[in-house]
Amino acid sequence: MLILLAFIIVFHITSAALLFISTIDNAWWVGDNFSTDVWRMCTTNTSTCRAITDQFREYQSIQAVQASMILSTIFCCVAFLVFILQLFRLKQGERFVLTSVIQLLSCLCVMIAASIYTDRHEELHKSNEYIIEVSKGQYGYSFVLAWIAFAFTLISGIMYLVLRKRK
């Protein structure tokens, strides 16, 4: 049981790390001489960055992605704290239902964020407010990490749902 518990804790911490990296790092959409995410657009040639503000045409979509990723990260961290509390407070044989619900909310939020970005990426990158042409890019590793974090949080939420506290 101790090995299973250690695996679940490591899995949850990995999920949180993936969420932090995909939310913060500037690599949702990359090209030869630029990288952009939900916060700013940077050129690699001149090392200049420009914040994505309300002057951008699809700013509402970007704000939805930002909010969903932040909520997902917060829910994942709260789920871990609730799990630690429930670990010492639950009676034997009870399930970690509250932890599972919070982790599944984190899963839902990251899925919403990545889905919005997937759906709206063409309109997002056709904006004239970018410093250079960014429509010829491709998805970056932060975007891929967001989808991997979705899978990890989903699996983690299901694991908490079926996990019972045993001796």
C-alpha cells in the first residue's frame, strides 16, 4: 500500500508540474524566429517580447484559455492538499471522493483551455497586432504538455475515485 501511495503522490505532483510548465512557458505556438503563448509573443532574433493585450482581435479567447489554465493549476494544487488532509482524516475503507472531484475539475479546466486554443488558433494568429507573421507556426511543447496534463489529471482523478484507504 505504501508503494501505491507513493506512486499516486508522484503522479499528482507530476500533473501539477506539467500544468505549471504549460501555463507559464512561452511555447504554445512556435515558428522559426518566434514563440507565443497565452501571455506574450516573443521574437528570437531580437529577443523582444510583447504582451498580448486587449488590442488583439481574439483577446477574449486568449483570456478564456488563461483563466482555464490558471483554474486547472489551482484545482490540481488544492486537490493535492485535500488528499493529504483526507489521508489522515478518513476512516479505513472510505474513498477519496472529494479529492477525485477536485482533480476531475482540474482535468475539465485544462481540457477546456486546450480545446479553445485548438479551435481558435487560426484566428488567434492572424491578428495584425503581432510583431511578425506568426500564422506559419506550429504547436509548441507547452501546448502538448497541456494535453498530457489533461490525461494525467483524468487518470489521477479516476485513481482517487477508486482508491480506498486500507491498512
